[in-house]
Amino acid sequence: MMGWRAYAQEHRDRFLSDLVDFLRIPSVSALPEHACDVQRAARWIADRMTAAGIEGAKVMQTGGHPVVYGEWLHATGKPTVMLYGHFDTQPADPIELWTNPPFEPTIVGDRIYARGAVDPKGNMIIPILAVEAMLQGEGALPVNVKFFFEGQEEIGSPEIPEFVRQHKDLLACDFALSSDGGQYSETEGEILIARKGLCGVQIDVQGPKTDVHSGTSGGAVQNPIYALARVLSSMRSPNGKIAIEGFFDSVVPLTDDDRAAIAAVPFDDDEYKKQLGVDELFGEPGYTTLERAWARPTLDLNGVWGGFQGEGSKTVLPAKAGAKITCRLVPNQEPEEIMSLIEAHVAKFTPKGAKATVTRQPGTARPYSIPKNHPANRLAHAVLEEIYGKPPYYVRIGGTIAVTGILLDILGIYTVSFGFGLNDECFHAPDEFFRISSWDRGQLAYCRLFERLGERGLEG
Amino acid sequence: MMGWRAYAQEHRDRFLSDLVDFLRIPSVSALPEHACDVQRAARWIADRMTAAGIEGAKVMQTGGHPVVYGEWLHATGKPTVMLYGHFDTQPADPIELWTNPPFEPTIVGDRIYARGAVDPKGNMIIPILAVEAMLQGEGALPVNVKFFFEGQEEIGSPEIPEFVRQHKDLLACDFALSSDGGQYSETEGEILIARKGLCGVQIDVQGPKTDVHSGTSGGAVQNPIYALARVLSSMRSPNGKIAIEGFFDSVVPLTDDDRAAIAAVPFDDDEYKKQLGVDELFGEPGYTTLERAWARPTLDLNGVWGGFQGEGSKTVLPAKAGAKITCRLVPNQEPEEIMSLIEAHVAKFTPKGAKATVTRQPGTARPYSIPKNHPANRLAHAVLEEIYGKPPYYVRIGGTIAVTGILLDILGIYTVSFGFGLNDECFHAPDEFFRISSWDRGQLAYCRLFERLGERGLEG
């Protein structure tokens, strides 16, 4: 056999061309008109896994977007690792801000641009390619693997808890590696020890029953955009602190140790400002930027609409206005409880003359954390130290993955984030891209982790 | 000759079919994609005027939407009245709330439904039909008339001041009748003595330079929707009073006489609530509903947008948010001054971490009022008293027509509102309609006004 390194090298062009094909499928889970594309992406993955030598690859229905499963379980006596990823993407809008069409992947130098390039498809395909390189280059894997790919991560994985509950035996394993993660920089690795939870609501405000003339009825009746603006602005104090009553009641305060660990991670506010294109950062007083982003709960307005949005002017007093809100939660906030607090807040702050309705969005997630010295973390730490030539940082992330909490609650397994995205790669934004060099590094890292795990076991 | 009454009766079906044709043209002045339709409507009117026997009918370009002019000036020694109207309409959106397509006119009983049915086309065509009935039924008009129709009323008539200035001789006359007005009820007429002025701005708020992931950057950087919501909600006190510094400084207070005249007009708050579909009316404290709507300045949010507006959820912290605002002004507020106050307010109330830009919208209008006992008002009063069998009310309107101020400033003539719309006819809203019986009454009223003016002159 030629060995996995040589195999991966020899087949690199084909691997990259497969990624381009995968990125062409607009598997946007949030938009009903793309539901078929999510199914198509699942089918594509199952076929690609079979081609890689992975066994039993199949699309499994969930009632919502599907799951893809596959396995290779011939490493007798060795640990079993779940390889988790997701194949759905965020919507591509605002589409007019993309330099190239979001679902026509474009390679420029070391970068491949497309919606889903970094989040998640470029990362998600890595373990498939790593397993192919080992199976075809070595003839066998040194460990057992179970692939578990979902198509609903970006909408909060609403059908995944029930799916995992119904397939506990199929999914049983020692721990999971999630490809949905990042590096600290191009030359530094990271170990993720906490992810925020998530919940979301939509607020709809109703004024008069139809749009009316602002000259005739303006001043006589409440304006629903004004009512909405007041509700939204009441949710935060001007200093940036969330002002929803009870919002912080169950938050576990950061310890001095927590704050020291966060402060140990190099982070440059000025560089971050430049990256975001803002003159100043802003948020809850009394916390550093990283503390706010990583370890404090947040409330964000994701969208707002109402009345006339076209070019020119329309002197209308509109009937309706609305907004979408998501909160990122930290231990021990519970999504259902936070949504109840928001409902109470909206009821209390809706101005006279308008009516507001709060609709809970599906796809909540509880906050997740993993002990810093969990054996799987130590394994990942060793591999990353070898690859980058220095130890990785212990980090937290504001981004949410519902599945980590689900796997812990139902299967009793921890998930180690093992992905290769970088923060500047515009995920969830126009001109999303992934560095091809990171994608190469990811395949190397997965192969080395399999080798080390096969040689030393999980407690090694 | 058969007389104008018999002529109008005999040709009624054709007149109505002409109105249907006219309503089919989507002459929406606010939307650039309909600019050709506005031109088409102008051409249609000029042709229709020529067919009516009106002389010199022509489309005249303004640099923006066109003007249509026509005349009949053979009543030697008699007064000359300008017949003003506009042929542009509001946009039709939200189009999904229309029962029938807005530009496919539908007649149900006494009602004709279409965008523009009441505002303005059903009203605008009345003086053309009245003049045709007199010219063809009597052989001549008892007065001189000049038609002046514009295609940019709904966007604030930006090119009309310059046009009127350049055509002072062509447009010279004793006074104007505007078809862009209403009856008080189906059995009561009204004389309009004041119209509010208008100015409008767009606010654009910029947060990070691109949309970013709410999990990664939420809590670290200002959210432009929040920033916008705070700016918008700061523009009013919770009690409904506009909170922009200096906004009321130049407002001429209502006198006891003004308030008594408004109180004399029958108005039922409960009926109005039912019509709007709201549980309570709302606005500036200390004033009645009619005082607020007719005689106090207002600030209305016409539209708001930002971030993700699709179905489902998108956990984005958007780069931009924006809103459109219009103010209705009363004597002696000046549009330019009010826009400056809004700019200062936005600059002062934009939260840290976001940038707001205010863009002044074209098409401002100064507030307008006409002395209650102006000779042209007395003439209209006499005609309306004859037609309804009781004297009309003296009313004010929150709705703005730029042209009345323009004609007064440049030509030195007052405009008497002489239209037949009713408040429940959904103008600027879905399912706009006009009562065909009002349209009949309007033709009668114009003919009687011409006769009375020809018999007694303006001072009669």
C-alpha cells in the first residue's frame, strides 16, 4: 500500500473537485424552497462515502431535513469515534453583496469562495477524505468510526433529539469529533471547552388592520413600526446590558479562573475592530470583548421589517411590523425559560394602541461545556500540538451547535470540536470562503488523530 | 343642443369604460420601473381631453414625470379657473392583500376597485367629463378653463415648482379647483381650509462592514437594528408626543376659534376605531383625534428594514438597517428646518458603535391654508349646499398636496379642493375603491359650479 499521506497527495485534485461539486448544492435549511436541495446534498454525501470505502452509508429521514449515516467498524478492540458534521448552510442573502454567485464556487489563490465553504462543507468533507486516504492508502483504519451528518444544524436541529433517541444503539460510541469548528489562527490550534445555547423568537406587531394614509391617520393611531422600535430598544440599556427582567438570574458567574483562562488567549481589540470595520466595539459593561463574545449571554436582532421598503417614498402608516431575535445562552440558562422572559417583556413594553405577538422559533439549544482535561480533549491537544508545533489554546465560542448537548444528554458522550475554519472567513455572511491550506491541514490532523488513538487508546 | 345633464346621462357607460381604461395604467410615480406607465397615462389623458373637445391638449415634460395641459378659453370676460389634478398613484404593495389585482379594475355594485380609483383617477377624470358634457351638450362653457394635471403628486411634486415658474403665463388664472379631495360623507359636503406640509428622510444605520455571525460577534459589537430601534423610539415620548428638539418651536398654536370649528365637525372616535380595526386611538396628549389628524404636526415611520426577513431563522448580526420617515407639517413649520432638526436628533441619539446617515427625500411641501371666506370658497360652498341640501363643513386635512403651496407662492392663486373621495375608500392601501355614485355627483357638481361662476362671477 502507498500509505495515507501519498494517497491524499495523489488524489488531491479529485478531492478538491468533489468539494466544488458539494458546494454547488444550495442546501439552505432555513428556506423551505431549498428543502429538496438539502435532501440532494444528503444523497451526494452518502454516495461519496460509499465511494470512499465507508460501509452502510445511507440517507435516513427524520421528519425534517435528513441525516446521513455510515460506518467502518473492523478495528477490533479499538475505540469507536463518531465523526459529526452538518451539510446544511445559512441562506445566501444579502445576495447582492456577493462578489461571485454563492453557489458557484470560485477558487482564488488559497481560497475557495462559496456559501458553506467554511461553514460547514469544506470542514465536513474532511473526515470522509481522511478515512478514504487511510482505507485506500493503508487498507484499514486503526480505529472504528461512525459518521453522523445532519442537515438541520443552521436551524437548531429540531428533529435531531428524537432521531438520536430512536437510534441510540446505532450511534453508540466513545466520543464524538465535530468538524464544525475552527483553528485559532493559521499557525495555532484551539480546544473548545464551551459553546453557548440558543433560542429565538419572532415578534409581530399589528397596528391598524390595513395600511393607512399617513396624512389622514398619522397622529391619530399608533404606528406599529414605532411600537416595535420601542419594544426592541427596551430590550437593552443604552450601555449595552440586556434589560429583560430575569435574563441573568440563572447565569453562572465567571470565576477568576475562567476570566484568567480567557485573558490568556491572545486577542487584539484593534485588529478585531478592523476586521469588523467598526470604530469601536460595544457590549455589556464590565467584561472584555472575549468574555462578552465567549462567556456572557447575548440578545441579537437578526432582522426587522415593516411598511414600505422600496426605492422612493410612500406616505403610509403601515398595518404591521416585525422582527426576529435570537439569544445565545450560557450555563445555566434554559432556552424555554428565556423565551418566557422575552414574552413577558414584550407584553410589558408594547406601547398603547398596538398589539404584539411573540412566536417561539423551533431549534433551541442548551449551553454546552466539556471538562478541559477530558481524555478526548487530551488526545486532540496532543495531535494539535504536534501539527502546529505548539500547544493549542483553550477557547470558548459564542456559536451554538445543538447536537453537542443532545449527544451528551442522550448518548452520554462528549464532543470534541475538531475543525479548521478561521474567524475571518465570513461565515454566515457574503463572500464566505475557506482556506485550501486549512483543508489540507484538516485531513492531516484527522489521519494523525486516528493513528494516535489506534496506537495509544483514549486514555493514552 | 341636448344640454349637459342629458349628454352626461346618455354617455355614462362610455365615461365609465374610459375610467376603467385609465385605471388599467399602473402610473406609480414612486417606482422607477413604472416611469413609462406614468408617461403612458399622460398620453392617454391628453388624447382623452382632445376627444372631449378641450383645446391644445398636450403632454409637457418636466425632467421628471410629465404634466398634461389643455384649455378652453372662449368665454370672453368670464373668469378663468384652473382644473388641477394628478394622474400618478401610490405603489400597490402589499400586493398580496388585494382581493383583485390592483391594476385590473373590478366593479362590484356601486364600487370600482383599483389602485388609484379614488386617489386620484376617479376624481381626476371628473372635470374632463364635466367639460365634455357642457361643450358637447351646450356647445360652449360658461367660463374659461385651463387643465393642469401632474404625474408626481405622490412623490411630492419635485419638478412642479420649476415647471410652474417657467409657465407662469400659460397657467395664469383666477383660482384653481383641485379634484384631489373629498366629501365629508355621502350626504355631506366639505370645504377644505388647511392642508399639512410634508418632508421626509431616510435613515441608514451601518454596523459591522458585513453581516456577521451572531454567535461569534454578538455581544462584542453594536447591532445596527438595535441602534436604529433606539433612534426611532427616541423620536417620540411614550405618551405620543414627538420628542425631536425644536420640532414644535414654530408651530402656530390652535386658537379657541380653531378648536371650536374642529369640534363642530361631527366625528365619532368609536366609528373611527372600528374603521381602522384598533382597540384604541393614540397620539399627542391634550388634543382630540381630529385636532391631531388635522391640525397638529406628525412624524410617521413609513418603513423599516434590516437583516434577515425570510421565513425561518438566520442567526446573523446584520451590517445595515434603515427606515423611512415622513413628517406632516402645520403653519409655520418649514420642511428644510424640520429635516435639519431630525438630522440633529439622529446624530445625538445614535448609540455608540453604529453610524447613521440621514438622506433628505425630494418632494417637500410647505403647509397650506386658505381663508375660510375666500370668494372661491364661497362659490364652492354655494354649489355644495345646493347639491347636498345642507351647508358643507369647514375641514382640514392631514394629507399633503405640494401644488397648492406652489400655485400660491408662484402664481398668487388659491386652490379650492373640489373632490369626491370618502375616507373609507382605502386610499394608499389595498382594495382601494371609489363610489360610482360619488363620481356621478362629482360631474354634476363641476357642471353646476361652472354654470354658477359663469352667471354670477367670482364675487357673486
